[in-house]
Amino acid sequence: MITLRTFAEVRAAVSGSVSLVPTMGFLHEGHLSLISAGSEVADTTVVSLFVNPTQFGDDVDLDAYPRNEERDAALARNAGADILFAPSAEEVYPEGKRVTVQVGGVGDAMEGRFRHGHFEGVATVVAKLFAGIDPDHAFFGRKDAQQLAVVRTMRSGLRFAVRIHGMPTIRELDGLALSSRNARLTPEVRGDAISLSRALFAAADAIEDGIDDAAQIRAIAQSVIEDVPGVELEYIEVADAHSAAPIDAIVGDSFVAIAARVGGVRLIDNVAVEAETMTVDRGTVLDHRSILYEEAPCF
Ligand code: AMP
């Protein structure tokens, strides 16, 4: 695996079909599942590593984002990456952030309401990666269900030919969805964080028992969270999988999403509902402690 810093270098280095896995680094098993899947379908797998400033609302959050390129390079290589693309901000924004991509509607609710400008930053950076690398496949986690809807809408709207793959959420031993931000949870609040997945799993049980009314589903999830004083809930929403618009009842494929702050760390999670069978995909739980907590994972 090689580490490259410019789009031109990446275009010159790839051969055959290309998978792209965009990340902000501090890799965990969720990212690694995307990289492995990418390396199975293409000749060259490119993992991008870029903490994108335009998708952060405040500089405190941006500065606190965990970073370790050496660690990420070893993990990405081990998972099957051929190229780690770690560009500078100047390489990604040579025009000084004057070019932006907006995806109306899909990004308005949930994350859009609590993180103004976030999806414009996401859509812009992913469009730049698609334009600059021209991948055949791109891999995203369903953990960020609304982001996936934004990226799919951006792809079709801008006529990128890349095929988008949405991959299942990988969870820690206790059910907490893996996120690089989990590394910032202190032992004191770690237990509180589990209530997010517990709330979603309670909602999932209700859906599988035949409840399709969104207000009822939200209330069931909320009752789990309410009892945990350390959790500041931002939203619980039931939304259409494609438009990411909040819905009143489950009629098509959809997801139940939650966002909360736990000990100052903002966490999001969701479970995906397949409407035809009324079954819920809760993701995959690891059977070991996550590499996220190893400073220097062994390979
Ligand atoms: P990030 O580095 O947080 O921007 O995430 C990079 C990609 O990994 C995104 O497509 C995320 O949706 C995906 N991802 C993050 N966490 C998980 C997870 N726990 N399971 C699966 N995919 C994930």
C-alpha cells in the first residue's frame, strides 16, 4: 500500500476498476468492513483519509477529532487497501472553498436541523473525491443513513457513474455503534452511551411486533433514553430510507435514527427497516474488543 497526497498521483497510480472508501480516519472495524468489501469488487482500493473542515460546525469539534495517520495506514493496508489518499486541505479546496454542492431536501431534517451546513460539506467533499478519483464503486456505512441518502442523491443529480454500496453498521460488544468519536467517551459515560442502541433495539422489537406508527415507535425509543440522566437527546426520528424525510408510518424502506450528546460527545445511530417483511437490520456486533481502543494495534 502506498500513501499519496494529490488527486493527480492517485489517478496515475490506479489500474483497472477502482473502489473508493471515503473516511475521516481513526479507523475502526466499521471502516475496515468497507475497505474489505471494496477490495473484493475492484482491482484497486483507494481509502481517503481527510478530516473535512467544511462538514464541522465548530472548530472545537474539528480540533477534537481523533487523528493518527500512521495507525490508519497500517489498518487500511491490513484490510486490503492499495492506496491511502491523505490530501491537504489545499489539495481538496484549491479554490478556497468557493465551490460547493447542495442537495436540497434530503439533508434538511435530523442532522441538517442540528448541524447546519454539515451536509453541504459532506456532499461537496464526496463530489470532489468522485470527480478527482473517478471510482467505479464507493462504499459508505448505513450507520450514517441520512448521509448515505444525501450521497446517493448527489451522485444521481451530478450524473456520476460510480456505484454506491451501503454497508451494515458494525457495533461494539455491548451494541454501541462504532464511531471514531467513541474513543473520546470517558469510562464514566461509556455506560450511558449504550442507551442509544438500546433505544433503537426497543424500537426494532416493536416494529417486528407489527407497530408501524412513527409516534409510537419514537415514544418507545424515547422511554429507554429518558431514564439515563447523562444523555442529552437531540432527536429520535423515523425517516424514509431514500428521501430521509420524517414519516408518520412505515410504508416503505425506512430507518429509525437517534442523535444525542453523551459526556460532551455527539453520537448518532440508526436501525434500518425493510418494509415488505417488517424486519429490522440492527447491524453486526463484534465478538471482540474494538481496535479503536488500541493505541498501536498489532498486525
Ligand atoms: P467517518 O470516518 O466517520 O466519516 O466514516 C467513514 C465511513 O465509514 C462512512 O461511510 C461511515 O458511514 C462509515 N462508518 C462509520 N462508522 C461505521 C460503523 N460503525 N459501521 C459501518 N460503517 C461505518
